[in-house]
Amino acid sequence: MLDEERLHRALIGAPRSRAQLNTPVLVLDRDALGRNLTKMAELARQRGVALRPHAKTHKSVDIARRQLAHGAVGICCAKLGEAEVFAAANVQSILITSPVVTPQAIARLARLNAQLEQLIVVVDHPDNAAALAQAVRSRRLQVLIDVDPGIRRTGVVTPEAALALWREIQGLPALQYRGVQYYCGLQQHVAAYEERRAAIAERTAYLQGVIALLTEHAGKPEIISGSGTGTHQIDAELGVFTEWQVGSYAFMDRQYADCQLESTPGQAFEFSLFVETSVVSANTSGIATCDAGFKALATDGGAPVIVAGAPEGATYHFMGDEHGLVVDAPLKHVWQLGDGLRLAVPHCDPTVNLYDAYHVVSGDVLVDIWPVSARGRSR
Amino acid sequence: MLDEERLHRALIGAPRSRAQLNTPVLVLDRDALGRNLTKMAELARQRGVALRPHAKTHKSVDIARRQLAHGAVGICCAKLGEAEVFAAANVQSILITSPVVTPQAIARLARLNAQLEQLIVVVDHPDNAAALAQAVRSRRLQVLIDVDPGIRRTGVVTPEAALALWREIQGLPALQYRGVQYYCGLQQHVAAYEERRAAIAERTAYLQGVIALLTEHAGKPEIISGSGTGTHQIDAELGVFTEWQVGSYAFMDRQYADCQLESTPGQAFEFSLFVETSVVSANTSGIATCDAGFKALATDGGAPVIVAGAPEGATYHFMGDEHGLVVDAPLKHVWQLGDGLRLAVPHCDPTVNLYDAYHVVSGDVLVDIWPVSARGRSR
């Protein structure tokens, strides 16, 4: 164990330990996390929808266990490598939301299927269904037909292709058809609620056509898995999904805070995840350099919001791999070396993937350190 | 050890093992790396400049050892946490290129200084110099004055501030002044050689003014550390630096390949670093989805170049955390599930930081697996 890790372990439970962490550090507010988990679990329960949170967001066994304790039926994983990590931690029901395709990955999938109570994987091509069926031993592998919502990422692209894939699966006794997956990634971040509602309603009408055709031949799908933090309330109204794959709600991030997630204005979930950073250079009035850059914050979602440590209106700007610039536009505020800044992350999933651990706080006290169990497990 | 890691270890030395790796995977061409290391080492030797490669790029003990074997005088680290990793691997001369400022980090720095033959750290503020001096025990800490090349990231912002900082250091017997650091980050990626030359010549004239003032009072700086892969040939001509902090030359990346690095056209260094990815969905002619997205490629440098597995002119487009879209613009090429694609990375440093290991190849054979030793060590 390196110096820094030993020091942080020794801080657990100490007064004001949050401010003594080495930076940049990924900080998780345990209480805000708990409130977010409770809120989504209650909503799903009220609506009679199963909750299968997406673990690609947090990659954390500790958080997955809390979601299961809140009533989740299982978890989603984006990649097989994540599923292996959660299976090793005894999470027994996992849906892999992206096709598993190469021979080496299919061999691993077949082994995982023999270990778990329930492994489900999506398929979007008859060749892949055939390859999966050939690899599976001991017990049947459960599959969902992945339906493309029109972005050409994954999924069958027409209702007829869905039906043809169902027929292929019917001819493969090693596979068990359970239903469909439909993830509208493009619609999650439409900022205005009504615009997002219209967009998702239109896409849901298309899904209903696919489901109608499948139902005619295969019976009603048992599982219709989809939704996300951006559209969950609208999806609840539309009532098509049997389970929700929501992920970001646990943490929130700046991208979702920029959207009105609920029909009534206000932020639906609290920021529970932060990158805390320190001023390392301050030689110009109104400008300071902090120690969080491309390696501390994923850049795909734009800049983070400063939530503490700077005057109202101050902004963060990426300054390369290791640094960020914070600017107080009137060029007045004078930062001191070592000043702390708290950032709400722009996009939670790939930012979490940069860290080995969550430093879990309650108020200003470090209360635990949780590993990012599946960090880097992209294959 | 998880399934995937065990499988990859078993592939070392096997014929055509490169194509059997689970994807997305960070692949390092050992032979191309060797040629890049040799080329830069020879150039530095010819010019009589010390080579102190920046280890923030590769974060690899294996690569640092090869650079030292090629005559490097030591390495640079961007962060203290990286330096701790290299020190634990017995790298004995390290320059930390960013100020170390918080009390908790300064305490770690003082411990590291007691362990290493040579630890050098940059300073850019009298308060920081005083705090360092107070923490240092046993042996003097070597410092360079960091000079801002005009981007307000780190460094003193005027020649007079450099002199004032030198005076402060003179009053602190625990510190040993060794010279200056000057890294022109903004100029590294000016695409045209002559434009870049003019920009760096102008910035070097400023540096010479700072050095003249320091020399008048403090004698000529023993160490003038700076340069980068983008400007090293120009810096060689200008002849001001005593040591080069070049990093990316070991790997090259698309950002540097977009620039004419040498006065004669042609690519100065070879691509030695790749992300290899597989087609996981292919339901539309001319379009396929591969398994490398935001978590497999840093996004700050734009899109990667496809160097194998696609028709000439095909392009990669990020499609979220886990996927990329490859597009053959005439919409003709038909990819098969499992087809491999080889990508040259857009920006090497933050992409390397996403992976636990380099899968080292020679031709189509996996020959070794090297850890990304300091991955995630951002503090």
C-alpha cells in the first residue's frame, strides 16, 4: 500500500477529515446517495416497475448491494468484464446490455452463465444468437432482443428483424427468449421536459409496434427493459417498460442537472458525487490553477460546476492532463495555495472510471473508502 | 485474478495471439516503441542535451527502465503519487513538474526526498517555497523555479517574480536552487513547422530574458528543463534547454501525427500505441459499432484514426461510454460481428490512464503484459 492510501485509511472517522484528503479525490456523499436510492426505489415501487439499476455508472459492489437492499431485482452491466466482477461479489442477477460477440468473450460468458442464478444478455443478430447457443453448456442462457431506437448503435433496426431474430432464437434450445431491451440514449438529455416527453413518446410508439408484432407470434414479452435517469418519469407515465435500467440517478451529474427531469421544476436528484481538488498555483488575481484535469474528470460532458470554494459565477476550464483553471470573471477573488474546490462532475460514468476508490463522506467526515470494483473492466 | 486476465497471460508467446485478445485492449508495439526511444535518445545525445522523459505519458516502470537504459538522466512525473510509484520501483532521479502544495502532500514529498538519490520539485510561489523548506528533514530538497510561458497554468509570471522567488529560496537552507522549468504547452501542437518555430522562438526569447536576470544574481542556472515532443527539434536548434521533458514521442498519437514535427515532412515517430476493438453490432451496410467508447479512449483529443480493419477513409465516431461507430461513407463495406479494428489513439496520456496494462506485441504475437504502474495516481 502506498503512502497516500495508508494516510487516507487512517483518516476514517476523524473530525474534518474530508478536508485533509489528498486531491484530486472522488468524494461520495453517503447521505445524498441514500436519499437518491430511496427516491428512485419508491417511484419504481409505486409504478409497479422492476428496478435493475445500471452498474456501469458506479462500478461499485458496495453501491450495487445498497440498490439490491432497496428492492432492485438485479443489476445491469455494460460489459462482460463488469459482470465478472459483480458475479465474484455474489450479485446473482445480471443483465449485460451490450452484445457479447467475439469467440473469446462468448467462452467467458458461457462460464459466467453456469455460475449465476440469472444471467441475461442482449442479442441483435442471428449469427450472434447461433454463436451463443453453441457455446452455452449446463443451463440455458436468457436473452433479450435488443431493439435499435434509431441511433444505429446496437439493436435490430426493424420490427421484422426483431421477429426474424425471435424465430432464430426459437430454433436454439440453449437460449431462452425473455423479451426486449430498448434504450433511448439520444433522448435522455433533451433539456426541456415537454420536448423530451414528445421525443420519447414518439420513440415509444415505435417500440409498441415492435412489441405488437412479437406478441402476435411469441406472446407478450415478459421483460421490456429500458429507460434511464433522463426519461424515467415519462416512461413511468407511458407504462411500457417492465424494468428500468436507470444509473446516473444515484449520483446525478452536471449533464442531468442541466435538464428538467421531472414535470415540476427543480432538481430531481441531489449531487452525491464530487471531485474535490486543490489550488496549486495562484499568481494572478481572479485566476487559480487546481490539480484536476483530463485524468481526474472525463471530458466528454464538458466542464464541471464549482459547488464550493469559489465566488458565485466562477467557472472551471480544462487545462490539460493534470490541471484546471478556475476563473472569477471580474478577476477579483484571490485564491490561496491549497484552497479546496468542490466540483460536481460533468458526466458521472466515465469520471468514476478514472478512480480506484470512492472516498465516502458524511458531512465533513470521511466515513469509509469503497473500491470502484469494476473500474477499467471495459471488456 | 479474473477470467480475462488469466486468459491473456496464457496467450503470451502463442502464434497470432494478438487477434485473440479480449477487447477493447491497449496494445503496445514493442519494436516501434524501441525505434522511437532510440531515435529521441540519439538526437539528445547529438545535441548534448540531457533526456528526462515525462513518465506522465506512459506511467510505466517497464518503459521508464527502457528510457533510462537509453541514457535518460531520470524521469519527470506530473504528480507526487506517480513519483511514489516510480520511487518504489527504484527509479532514483525524479523531477515533479507541478507544484506540490497542500500540507498532506508536502509531508509525503518530504518523506520521498529522504528516500531518493535525487528528487527535484518545481516551485512558483514564495509561500510554497517556505512551506517546503519547513517540511524537509535530513537532506536538502532540490527545486526549479517554474516559469509561466504565458498561459497562467503554473509558473511565475514575470522575470522579477522569478528573481524574488530565487531570493526567497536563498533564504531557505533546506532548499537547493538548481535552475528553471519552462514548458510551452500551447505551442506543442501548432501543426505547421514554421509557424510552430516562430511561436516557440518568440517564447524562448522571453525565457532568455528571465534567465539573464537570474544569471546576473544567481549565476547561470544549472538546469533549464522543458521542451516537448512537438517542439523538441526546434528547441534543439535554439539551444536553451539543458534537459528535455519529452513524453509522447514514445507512442505518438493522432494529435502529434497531425503536426509536422520535423523540418522535413514525414512522421517523426511511429505509432506504437493502439486501442484494438471489435465489431459488436453490424446491422446496417457501411456502419458498424465497436466496443470502444469514452471508457476506452480519452475524448479530449477528438476521434482516433482507424489504422486497420476498415476501408480507406472510414471514420470513427464516439457513441457513448462503451461504443464507437465506424462509418464507411459510401455505406458499402459490410463488417462482420467480431471483426477487429485497430485505432491509433487521439491523445496518448489520458488514454493510457484508462487501462491497467499494456498488451505488448511484436507483429501479431503477444509477447508480454506490462502494468500501467502509476495509472490513476493523480494526487
